[in-house]
Amino acid sequence: MKHVWGGWLTLAILTAGPAWAIQPADREKVEHGETVTHEIHRDGMSGTETLFWVKAPVNACYAVLSDTAHLQEYMPACNQSIILSQHPGYTEVKLTSNMGEIIERRHLEPPFGVTWVLVRGTALKDMKGEWAIEPDQGGCILRYAVLVRPAIPLPGSLVNFFENKNLPDMVRNVRARIESGGRWAKPGSRRG
């Protein structure tokens, strides 16, 4: 099913490409329960694109993915999420992990996604990413994509290794959070 993505102009600008479209082979795998991951490279950055299916409607997916204040409750590497400021169309948030802290500008694109860009970070020179939601057969296909440029030059394969390290946990946690109606939290997480 093809969708017209209202509000995806920001997404197209941030990712320097056309609006998101799932390749038929990837769609078939995701609809059969697989998680599909690809390396991506754009604008001198390296990263990862991950597609997976969740059993929930668009509004339930969007409610969790846009809940910036509670990312530490389900994102594997996030220990703390603090909203620094809110503006029409975007929120600035400080995220803390074992690797340091970053400040992101998160743009909400209701009801089909969230995009973000790096404002500043301890280990990153640049970063941009997105969550995109597509309704599909009684649930939704989620696309997580992130591109990074480390503060010090590193080979793309090493960047992707670190990006992919938490992907299985991230997919499992996001699915559990969404399918529980936003109630599930990772063990030991601090409530926001």
C-alpha cells in the first residue's frame, strides 16, 4: 500500500533523499517476522537502517516513538533523557549513555515519524536519524535509520559495528514498549 506522507518534507531534507520506500524483498521479510538491517552511507556519514514489524496501530507506535522524555525507559544505551527546551515543531533533548552525552534536536512528524539531528555531543561530530512508521497488515513496519560522523575519524565498518551492537536489544525493547501500550520498561531503567 502506497502512502502520501504529509509532513515528510523535513525528513527528505534531513536525509538528503526521497521519502522512505520499503523495497519489496525487505517488505516480504519484515512481514514474515524478520528484522532487516542495511548499512547506509550518505553525506560522509555511516550508519544503519533497520526495519521491523510491530503489532500495534500507527497512533500507538507514534505515541511511544515521540515520547522523548522517557527514552531511557526502553532504549538500550540511553541512561537518561532530559528535555532542555520545546519549540513549535521540535524539542531539544540531552541524552546520556555510558559513552557520554549528546544533545539532539528532535522534530515530530505526526503521526508517521520522528527525525533528529545532533546539536552537540562528546564523541560525535555529526548525526541525523529518523523513525518512520508505515501501517501494514494489522500492525506497522517501523524504520529506524541513523547516520553518524564520529569526532575522530574511524572506518565506516567500525562505526557500523558500534551502531549495530545494540540493534537486537533496541528492536526487542521498542516492540515490547509499543505492544504494551507504553508500559513496558527495560530492567533497571529510571522512570522519567
